[in-house]
Amino acid sequence: MYLKDITLGIDFSNTIVHNDSDGNKVAYPRALEVITECCLRCHNVYIISKVNEQQRERALRWLEESGFHEKTGLPKDNVFFCGARNQKGIIARKLRVNCFIDDMPEVMSYIDTSVYRILYCPAPIEVQKFNMRHIHTVYEWSKIEKILFEGNI
């Protein structure tokens, strides 16, 4: 698959950002740089995240206060929230996502198997529980960068 043909879906919490030791949301190393490059080179990029109302408000505040949209080029209209993990698969299908990055194996079980799926820092017990096959597991955004930009899809 060519990079220009990729429609990328990315989870937000524990994929793009995590809580630091003080409980503040911070981006994972290289996450913003890779997302910026994806926004320039991919067909489309979306955030698709399962949140409750409080998490939604915090996520939107972080996106705004961090200057995420300005830094990465990801349009505000390309952020989608839902209330249940299985809804992420429905949203991804409607948006014609063909590559998806998430930290939850359960979510990947709702994503079409035709979609190139990348698990980011999943809990090992969850990987065993969902017996994920044909999914790349990575622990650094630099590995995602390599998969996407070096034609490993």
C-alpha cells in the first residue's frame, strides 16, 4: 500500500498521549512528529477515541492547549469520540480507515481484518486474552514511523 493511499485512524489516550508522573497528559516521544508527517503524506488522518464526557472534555482541552492541530496539521473535524470500544470499528469503517493504531487488543477485535492494525504498547495480558494474529505490536512511535514511511505495510 502506498502512503498516499493510507487513511489512518489513531486512538488518543495511551496511544498519542499518556499521563506523566504528575498526572499531566503528555505526548509520547515522536508521536507528534509522526502524526505531522502522516498528515502531510497520507490520504487522511483521524483520531478515533472511546471516552466518557469528562475524558472528552479533557482530551479536547489538551488538543487545544497543546496546539496539537496547528503543530500536526490534523483538522479539528478529524477528531471522533465514541462511548464504547466497539463503536471505534464502526467509525473506522465509515471513514474508510485502512490502517489503525490503538493500545487495546479488544478494539482491534472490532476493526475489520482487512485493515492494517498496529498495537501500541498493549498490556501483555490483553494480547494473550484476545489472541491477536496478523497485528504488528510496537512500543515506540519510531517503530510506527518505520512501518509507515519505509513501505512496510
